[in-house]
Amino acid sequence: MDELKAKYLEQIAYAADEAALEAIRVAAVGKKGEVSLQMRQLGKMTPEERQVAGPALNALKDEINAALAAKKSALADAALDERLKSEWLDVTLPTRARREGTIHPVSQVTEEVTAIFAEMGFSVAEGPRIDTDWYNFDALNIPSHHPARAEMDTFYMHRAESDDRPPHVLRTHTSPVQIRSMEKSGAPLRIICPGGVYRADYDQTHTPMFHQVEGLAVDRDISMANLKWVLEEFCRAFFEVDNVELRFRASHFPFTEPSVEVDLRCSWQDGTLKVGEGDDWMEILGSGMVHPKVLQAGGIDPDEWQGFAFGMGIDRIAMLKYGIPDLRAFFDSDLRWLRHYGFASLDVPTLRGGLSR
């Protein structure tokens, strides 16, 4: 046993790698190893001899296993040291420029609009982008023969001929949210409804999917004067100018009566928009007093309540404010465009801290 112990401890000490160490383990304490063969001889010994040889063989086996484990750990440490010597990094070298994402202009302007109207007491309401034609048209006093209801302008969802449920459409405006909000909350009410809308159109100033924000205020004594003040305050805050002049032009929308188009006094110098000065007028939104039939559809008595509504394109006012020439670029996912027109992710727009960078 002393010879076996000296033999294998010496081999373990000079083992160069884990493969050599494994070969030593098999030769010593494997199933057919020398120590294991010696332990099989215990059955042939007398009880007295077995009492002496058994504990000695077990002690030898434990000592060899302990030496194997210690050598294996030492080899692993040595391998790690060699690896660390070859895999090093000079932490004093300059780092790569950090690439940060940016906020899309549509998201930025939506947050700006929300911040402005929140200061005036408006809350944000949301609704489904796929809605029934009742919410999208009928409840808004849009007759069945109106051109907007034609399939050439509106995306209708496919349905089987046997399906007797109401037709569903991709909403053409966020006005259905106004009906749902009136049904849910009643009057008085003061909300804005930002979100994506869909129409079958595509050119430099139109895309099949775009973004709108609509506003609704319902109370007992609301008038066009309140509407004008709200829109003036919005334009003053959004374009970040002190002087704003709006012009109301009579128009027609099925859901408001009277209805007006709203123009903003401005000037264009070298392709740059300047708000509140000059001799030009630019249409920015449509508005008016809510039609009594729309109030009725929302479950509100038009004999007791009245209100105003307005709507504008988020993409359009983003183009005006930030000088973006083509609406289609909003949806091209061009990283160069996004880096140029994008906004820092932590610059949250507030009226006190500044809406835009």
C-alpha cells in the first residue's frame, strides 16, 4: 500500500493536464484500478487480516481522491491565469460612441399636445381603432349617402355574407371616442382623444394611416367664445409664441353646427414658418359647436347641455412646427431621418420646462 500511495501521489503531482489526471484516476481507483483490485481481495482474507487491510485501503483510496481533487483545482486555476493573461482589455482606451434611441416626432407632438390641454383641464380618452360604423358614422350624424362612407375612402373589415353583426371599420377619425366617452361619463365633460386613424389616401400630405387629436368640451354655458380662447391658448403654447391670431371661416361638418375652419396668421420666409406675423393665413384645424344629434347619440340631453369640438392632424402640426416636408417619411422607418428629427428620450415636454428642445 505504501508503494501504491507513493506511486500515485507522485504521478498526480506531475500531471500536466486534466486528461493525464483522469488517466491516473482510472488506473488507481477506477473499476479496474489497482486500489480497487486490492479491495476485491478483502473477501479472501481472514477476519483478522480484513480488519487491518480494509481501513488501510479505504484510507489510501480517500487520500488518492483528495490528491486528485486538489490537483484538478490547481490545474483549473492555472488555466484561468493563462486565459486572463491572453484576454485582457485596456480600460483606458476611449469607448465607442453610445447610441441612444430617439423619440419619434409623432410621439413627441402627442405629448406636447397632451401637456398643453392638461393645463386647461382636459383629460385623455382612448378607444378602439376598429369600431362599428355606428360609432364611426351614424352616431356622428354622418348620413348613409355621405362620400366618406364609401369603400374608396374607408377601410371596411371583411365579414361573411351570413354575418348579421354591424359592419366594422378602421376608424377614420377619433370622434368615436367622443361618443364612447359621453356614454360612459355623461356631462359635464372635457377630453382630448389622440390616436391613429385610417383613410384610403396616399401622397405627400396624406397617408393611409395617420394621427389625429380631437377635443370635446360639454357644459351648460359653453359657447364659440370658449372654443376660440382654447384654440388661441393652444396655438400660443404649441408654437411657443406670444402673439397668435386666428380666423374662423364658416364651413360644414355633419357633427358640428355651426362649423368653422380655423386659420392661423403666419408668414413664410425661406421655407420657415413664423406664427403670429405676416399676411398669410394657414388652415390648421376644423371645429364647431357639437350638433344636438351627436349629443343625443352620446346619451346627453341637448336641451340642457351644449359643447364644442375640434380636431387636427398630429402629423400635420408636427410638420409645421419642426419643418418636416413630407408626411410619408414619418412611416418609412429611416434611421437617418429618425436621428435627425427625433427627440431625446428623457426630455419630457412640459409648459414650465419647455415643450421642445
